[in-house]
Amino acid sequence: MTQSIQPAESQERRVQEFVTAFQTLRTEVQKVIVGHDDVINHVLISLFAGGHVLLEGVPGLGKTLLIRTLAESLDLTFSRIQFTPDLMPGDIIGTNIIVEDADGRKHFQFQRGPIFGHILLADEVNRATPKTQSALLEGMQEHSVTVSGTSHPLAPPFFVLATQNPIEMEGTYPLPEAQLDRFLFKLRVRYPALEELTEIINRTTRPREVHVQRVMNGEAVLRFRELVREVPIAAHVGDLASLMILASHPQWERAPEVTRRFIRYGASPRGAQALVLGAKVRALADGRYNVSIDDLRAIALPALRHRIILNFEGEAEGIDADRLIEQLIEAAENLSATGKDAFLR
Amino acid sequence: MAEASVLHRLVQQVTREVRLRRAEFWALRGLFGGALAAAVPLVARERFGMAALVAAGALLVAGGLIGALVGYFRRVPPGEAARLADRGFGLQDRVATALEWADHPERSPLVDGLVADAVARVTQRTQRRIVPRLLPREAKFIPVPLALGLVLALAPPIPFPKGALPNFQASTGDDEEQPKERAGKLESSDRPQAAKRDQVQRAEMKDRTLAPRAGGGGPTQAGDLAAVFKDTSLGSRSPDFNSFLKKGDERIRMLEQVDKMPDLQRDFTQSQYKMVFQKSKELRGGLRPDQVSPQKLRELLNEMERLGRKGSQGSPWAGDIAEGMEALEGGQNERAMDAMERALSKMRNMEEKGREGKGLRGGRESERRGGQRGPRGPGQSGGPGDEGDFPEGEGMFPGRGKSPTPKGDPSQRLRGNPFDVGVEGESRSGRKEGFDTNLLGRGQNVPSRLQYLGVVGQYRKMMEEAIAREQVPRDSQAHIKQYFQALDER
């Protein structure tokens, strides 16, 4: 590593700066969004980890509002695409149009699509055809788009937040596994509790309008992303993350029984990256300099739930991916040395 | 790093604690082993005297001591101790990570902050023991050998058996002369002798006449297959190989007459009536007639009507079904239920009637009923299950019928269709070309058909539940329903 060693005070200041920024951003979002603390935390974790988020929930729970509020809190450009069955890839990426210059000569000019923004809201992403959905693939992974053989880079930070509705399945095209894997987290937006619902009514049916301030710019986001990657992780914690991923593979010889029975395909290495990066952000947001096992446990559900593909038996028995992952975590901890008192004997 | 020494000290402290706990753990194990070993010299106390007590005590102490030493000197990995410290003091893997990264060649700038943070938290911690005490499984059994040892120590010494083993070497003349004297040293002289028995008077062997039993071994009646197999006359006769062969031939001949074999393959557990009865039971489910879903009642009536329609004879419950449907149209659930019950009752009667005498007895139905049906005219065709197309012994095998052709003349019941090779079908409306080869004729009552209906019914139910649960698009729902409808019509 070529980085110079800085005094601990300086590092402490950097970490404190991150903690403050994280909390400020969360407070701004919470000015508008009532409840959903976990969802807000995970969206922010994803923002600083450099990944994309898929939000799943029935209509009216504030998914789109959450993303819009986040975009308003950040000093970044925001684009929104409402996905429909007739949406074309060109509507997302952009297209070459014929323009006439001052000399009267015509030539093609690339007209940028809405993907060329910092924060992209792909609303109801599963309503567009797979071809259109795949237009997001390159942008999400490579942070660039290619049109007519020319590659156009997307300005960092590029952050895609997609929403989908799990109930209205008619006329939808479920996201293919390849695209699902490109989302760092899949978050489930649930119904608010009684107190939260009352607070929502109070906030939204009064004349007083809530104004969200821009509290962070793109440069700060990129700086914090760099800081996140510096967070050290102990070998046994890293091993536990690997075991969690491997425990989801039915072909693995040490896979637990529940995996062999209900899972067809386990999580990819991208899942391990998501797990560790998310855990690093969580640790840093908590003011810690290292990743703990608790961080991995907390991040495992959003990072893995869309990466585990159930087999026929799992689907027929209505197995919930979240419960399955909890069992996988337990199995992985039993497989690793952590949490065991065996060495005491 | 100088700061890291605080962390190292913490790890050493935890390591010591682990060693002490291990020493306890292994000492208990050693104590158990030592207590078991101590029982051996105590058993032999008569021979060794006080030395046995000393040896037992020494073994006990040695077992405990050796166990404690083994436990104390077992290796404690520093990483494990650091993890234990993290867990014990709630440090969230700070110590383990800091120690691992403090001297790491690729340490990131944040490691300094991590070490400082870990040191700060370690110094703030409250002193307490964090290593839990673990007891070995043997610990709860330790009192047993200890109590045994105590009993052995306090009780009088166990006497060893005295006396020598008998001399197995070649005996001398003196030994032969005085066997009782030598035995007297080992055995008690007043040992009770077994009472002498009176000599049993045995009967002399006499020749027995192996006459056949009365009533057994008589000639069997044709068609009485069960009687042939129940015949035990061979067992009571004197061995006569020719007779045995003769009987065997007779049995083989009976087996060849396949039409007289009992129908062992018929599955009586899945009958039309039973299926419909199960459905009606599910439908009612303890509900009053006004609570029953008209939709489900209609489905059941349709099912009963369909089953009745499939039979070649008109079903006796058709009128009740029609009445039930009519009542259902008029919204009279109760009346429809009554009609359904009546139809069900008729179906049950028919089922029971059909089952009469169709047990494991061989022979024809008509024979068993004593010719109740009477002779049939040449133009009358039999219904399904009727096998009376040929006289006894004719037409069942190629070349045995009256026709000169090897397969015999086409049966009347096959409607004289030269292309119909034995599959009895029903012509459908709108399909005039080709020949209908569906198995709706005799095949409807065979077990496989009934199982098919049962399975399709189960699958239909699962499909309906799955559609309700999985939010299948409506277009697909229609396709699925059409598919199952097509399966049902087959």
C-alpha cells in the first residue's frame, strides 16, 4: 500500500467527518420519510459503498419519495425514468440524432438519455421489457454506456435506485438474475407501524411544507467511498463472509442441509463483495474502524436475499429467503471458529 | 507499536484465564480416570494391605494432577484469545483486528485509529473474568468411582478364592484310585446329588397305516380353484409320488384357465363412489346446506353426472343430478343437497352391489349367482365386465374358437367394426373420420383410470391453490385452466 501513514488523530477526524455526514444525510431524509429507518440506513450504506439498490414494496409506502428526498439532500443531478412496457433502450441511454451545423452540413450527434445523471430512479423497473432493462446493465456495472460503438462514461458518483412492486405481476417482466446480481442490496419496504402511520398523516395533511437541504455534494460522496475501502477487516471476519457465501451453494461439500434442500443457485462472489463493503460502511457509520461479525449479520439479508435462487421444492414450500439466510448465517458461524468455545476444552 | 502492548497484555491475561479453565476441565477428567484406576488396588487390598490404600490415593491425586497439567500446558492460539476478549468485553472484534493489522505489511491509515480506539476501550473496561467454566461430561460421574473406592476402603478386604486348579497332566495310578479324595479339596463334600429317576418305559415302534382322512382328497369340482388350493389331502396320505404329480398337473391346468382366476389386481380403494363421497365430504365439511358454496356443489354434481355418463348403462342417479342442477339454478341449495345425497346413496348401493361376490373367489359372476341372469339371446351384447362372449373353453385362446380364423369372429360387443381390435370406445360428435381409440369403454373402471382421475383431481386442487398464491397473470391462468380441462376430458 502506498498511502502514507497518518496520525491517529487525523484518521479519527476523517471517521468523525463521515459519521457526521452520514447522520446529517439521514436526518434530512427522515424529515420527509417517517419510519423505514432500516431502509434509509441501507440506502445510505449502498450510496457510500458505491452500489445500487432495488427497493421492493407495494405502492404507497414511500419508495419513490424516499429516493427523491435523498436526491434533494445531495447536490447531484437526478433523473427519473418511469418504466413501461413500451419503453425502449434508447429512451434510457440516449440516441444519435441528425443535427445541422452552421455550414449546413448534417451529422449525427449523440443526445444523452436520462441515464446520464448522478442519481437515477428507475421506477417500477420490472414493467419494462428485458431488452430495456438490460440497457441499465452496462451503466450499472461499468459506469459507462456504449452507443454506436462509442463508449460514453457516466459521471461519478452514479447511483441507481430501482423500485418494483411484488404484487401486481400482470404485464411485468421479472428482473433476470444477471441484473439482480448487479444491485448491491435488495430492500423490502414494509408497512408502517401505527405510530408511524399517524405521523405520516400529521406530516402530509397539514399546510406546512417540509424543505430538504442539500447537505452533501458528489465530491464528498466519492471521498467517503475511498475512506470506506480503507476500513480493515480481520481474517476471521472475512472468512465468515466467505463461509456465508459458500454455505448458500448446494454443490459445496460442507453446505448445510437446508441449502441442499431448498437452494438451486447460491450467491455469487459479488455477493461477498456486497457483504464486506456494506459491513465496512456500517462499521464506519457506527464510528468504528473495523468490521465486526455483527456488521456482517446485519448486512447479510439485504446483500444476499436477491442472490439466492430457490429450487422447485423451496418455491413450492414457500420458503422465505430471509429466513433461509438467517439459517445460513448460523450454519456459517458453526462452520467457522468464531463463536465456538471448542478451544477452551 | 507501543500502544499495542496494552492489547497484548489483555490477550495474555485472557490466555492465562483460558489456561486455568482448561486446567480445571482436564483435572476433572484426570480425577475421573484416577478414581477408576484407584479401585483396582482397593479390590486387591487383602493381598497388598495398607499399600493398596496408599496406591489408590496416589492414583487419584496423580490423575487429577496430570489432567490439570495437560490442560494448563495446551496451546492457546493468540487469535482465539483475542476473539474471546472481544466477545467477553463486547469490543466488536476490535482487539483481534487491531492485533492482526498492527504489524500487517499492507496496513491502511485507518489502522492507527483502530489501534488507538481499541486501546482506549481496553483500558476503560472493568476487570472481570470472561472465560466461562466448562465441565467435562465425566464430571457428573466422578462421585461414582469415588464412592466405590470409599466403600472398598472401608469394607473388609475381599477374600480371594483359594485352592488350586485341577491337574490336567496325565494321571497316575494313585489318582485313579482316589478321585473322590482329590475332588473333595475343591468341592463341598455334602453337595446334593441328583435324584435317581425311574427308568421310563418306552413304547415300541409300530407300523402305522397312513389312510387318507375322511372327506379329504376327493375329486375337486371344475372352477373351484380355492378348493384345489385348500386341499390338504396330500399331506395325510402315504407318500405316493404319482398321486402328487397328478395333483400338481391338475393345479397347473387350473392356473391356465385365466378367466377363472380371481381378480386380485382390482383396486377397491379407489372407486367412483369413494372419490365422489370424499369430494362431497370435503364440500360439506360440517356446514349447513345454506353455507355450502353453490359453485362447489355444482362442480360436484357435474362430476357425478360425468361419472354416470361414462358408464355404458344409464346411471340410476342421472335424474337426481338433473334435479339437483335445476334446484341449484333456482338458488335452492338445500334441495340440491338433498338430490346430491340421494344420488350419492344410489351410487353407494350400486357400488356395494357391484362388489358383492367380487372378492377373491374364482369363477364367473354368473356362475356364482346361480344363473340368475338367465341365458342371453344371440343379439344381446354384454356390458363392461361381462366376459360371456364365448362358451366354456372356447374363444379364449387363438384357434380355440368356432371360427376358422385364428382370432375368431369379431365379437358382437365390438359393433362389427373390422378395424376395432378390441378397444371399446365411444364415438364423439363432430369426429366422423378416423376411429376413436380413447379408453372410455371398459377402461373407465380399471384401477389405472380411477387413479388417473384421482391424481388429476389432486393436481387441479394444487393448481387452484398455486394460482391463488402466486399471482399468475390472467392470460396464463386461462391457459392453465384450459390445460387441466383438456386433461379432464381425456
